[in-house]
Amino acid sequence: MLFVFIYFVLFFENALGETIFLGDSSLQINLVDELKKGNFLIGLKQYLGGKNKKRLSHQNLLFESDETFLDVTSANGILHKSKKVKIVWNKIPLENPLIIERQVLGPFASFESAKKKANLLNLEGLNPLIVYPDNWELWLPKEVRLAKKYKFKLQKIKYESEVTPFLSNEFTHQKLEGVISISSAKNIRINNVLYGNNFYLVKDSYGTWSLIQKLTFDKYLEGVLPHEIGANSPMEALKAQAVIARTWAFYNSDRFKNDRYHLCITTQCQVYKPSLNPNKNIKNAIKKTSGLILTFNNKPINAFYHASNGGIMGLSSESWQMSDYPYFQSKLDLINSDNTGIILPFRNEFQIENFIENKKINFLGDNHYLFRWEKKLSSAIINDLLIKNKILNQEKKIIDIKVFDRGMSGRVTKLAISIQNTSKPIVLIKDDIRRYLNFLPSNLFIIDKLNDNLWIFNGGGFGHGVGLSQSGAIEMANLGFNYDEILSHYYSKTKIKNIKDLSE
């Protein structure tokens, strides 16, 4: 809403820069509308202004364009044009300290596990927020009355200052507020890295700020595919990856809705890096599958994928605290699984051991460097990991490490670590296993105790094992299978559809 009066103050930067005050420009971000327009909002840089332990000056942002002007618009009415824009961070003392109290549950090992718990709480009318300050957590207001069974903890944070962005140059130092837009007709360099041309700075849920990039679906994929499957993969594997990466992003576009963007750029989402000159094959794979997603019952699927499944596909309930989806099945990763002599599901440790040690069957993707692996770990290293993750508060003797439970594919779903002079073992469940014992490439493993201080883990695969195995998809493509056949192999009873054709 514009003020009744408009006033102008001009600043010149080498006779090129110009700043205008126009009152409240009412910039808004609507995540649903952006999806309908075919755009993803990606959190390029999180926690600006405080969390990442750097001095504020080390978090400054320099936006540059050699060809055209940059346009900066702030919610407090500032409009600025220049070929170079520097945004710095200042801590402004608060006249009265701000105290925030909330109830917190977590951390969770993954968004999937946090969402599963949130859905259960939603059924009871609690409706927690899913947030990611350091790890995935659930937040509820302090005022919500909870029984002890919910295990929320009261968190109290005192803010004596607020971190605020300023537009800074030799002529001016102007406070920016609200949603801040930085855009240009041409691509922009940010701290000497060339990105796209449309960005926002937005305050997050943690008192810091996020730098957000707006990208079309396909431009986003150009920055994902090289880092998820590799530009040298065969064309049909690239096309399969393009479809599932687009599907996964669309299905999971609510991950960071509380911070006003869709997805991050790390392994918590899909790895993304700007790619302004994509490999020709990457570009062709995206173009040939543009708009296509994988569906079940006319809805986008939760298109999990990973590097290597170790020869057997897993169920989603084996990896996360969540229900199974009908399009994931536990089966051997073979073109023809007849006459293998392997009976599923595995019933005992002997069957699992035989499977992991089997060298006669050529599973899809068995050339992956972690298709089979071995890890020797001392009790001291495992102790350190448990202390680092606050499972133990001091070093204690590990008596035993045992598998308590496995899923349909043989993946470990409960791992018990017995500690000397402790009546109950430490029990790690599903995604917590690899979160805390991060030396494990997957949850498909067996354990041998070599002596009181040394353990050996033999396993297979890299990743959670659910959905498409990238190494398997690459081998299928090399064998002559089309991308739709690859997708049908890993996602049962699904159909490929154009996202525009789906009913709302």
C-alpha cells in the first residue's frame, strides 16, 4: 500500500547508481502461486547474519552485473538501481530484549521422520511447524498444553539485538526490510559466482536471513542432474533422473515453507549448484522430458532415489518413520530374478550374510564402488560418535552391538548398543542409525565382533535403498532400456504424466 505522499531521494554511484524511496512496496512471496507458474524458490544461502559462526562482515553479499542494471526493491519502499550492489549485516540493539518461548520436539534424523510425527500430532489438533534450525524439529507455541507423553521441551531464547541487512556503498548506508528483491535482465554474480537473475532476501524462522533464487523447473534441474547422477551418464538414465528429480522436488516443495522457499541445495533436498552452461546431454535430457513427472493414482509420487541399493530394493518404512507407498516394493534388483536361489523376505542373519557375500549373481549396478563395503571400527570411534551426537555424555565401554530388527529387504531398522554398567541398551531406529553412525554407507549390513575393541561391518549399497538406484539405472540404460522402462522397474504401477495435465 503506497503512502499518501511519495518522496524521492537520489544517490549516484559513479553516475550510475540510483536509490528511490517509494514507501511500502508490499512485496510478497506465494509458494503455491510460484509452483503454478512453473517456478521453484531455492534457498541458496541459509542463516545469513548469525548462525554459521562467521563474522558478519564475512557474510556480506556482493551482487554484480556487467551488462545491465540490478534492481533492488525493499519492503520499506527503497528502490535502487546499480551495476553493483553490496548488502551488509548489522546487529541493531533492541530497546527491550525480545524473549521467545516455544515447545520443541526433536531433533529428527530426516524431514520424513519429522513429517510422520507432525502428521500424527495433526490428527490430535496440535499442528506443529516443521523447521530446520540445525536439524529437523517440530515447534509448538508455549501456550499449547501438552501431556508428558509428547516429550516436547520448553525452549527459551533471548534476543538483545536483531540482524538487519543494509544496502551499502560509498554514498549511502540504507536499512532494508521485509522481502527484498534483487533482479536483473542478465545473469548476476554473487560473491564472484555466476547465478541466475532473480533473487530474494527473506527473514527466516530463526532470526537470520535466507538468500532465495527463483528458477523455472527445468533451470533448477540443470543445476541438479550433474551433481546427482553425473553428466556422463547415458541419455536414458539422465532422462529417468530428470523425471524423478522434477517429481521429487514438486512432491517435497513444502519442506521449507515456514521460511518461504521450497527447497534447499544440500542433501537434505537435492544437491543443486548453478549451471549456466549445462552439458549438452543434460540439457537434452531435461528438454525431452520437460514437464513430465511420475504419478500414482494421478498424483505425484514421493520419488526417492539413491546411489546404489546393494542389489535389493527397500521399502520406505525401512528407512524412515513413515508408512509404505504402494509403488515401492522389496525385490532383487535384477532384470530377471528367477532361479537365483534367493528367497525373500530374509528370515535370519544367515540368509542376509549369504546375500551380502554372494558373488555369483550380477545384480544391476554392481559396479558401484560401494555396492559391497567393509568398515572396521574401534569402540573408541563409535564412542566418540555417540558422545558427539549427545547419546552418551562420557566415554563408556561398549559391550555389544546387535541387530534387533530388520525390514523386508534385510535393512537394519533397530540397532542395539549395549554399554557396560547400563541396564538398557542404546537403541537406534531406522534413519537414526546412519545419522549417528555416519561411517555406514547404508543400513544393509551384518556385524562381527573381532575383539573387545574392534567391530567389522560388512554391507551393501550407498544410500537408503528406496526407489531408483542410480547405478542400476545407468546399467539398464547401457543395456538398451528406455527411461520409461527404467522408471517402471523401480517404481511399480506408476505412470508418466505432464504436470500440466494433473487435476488440482
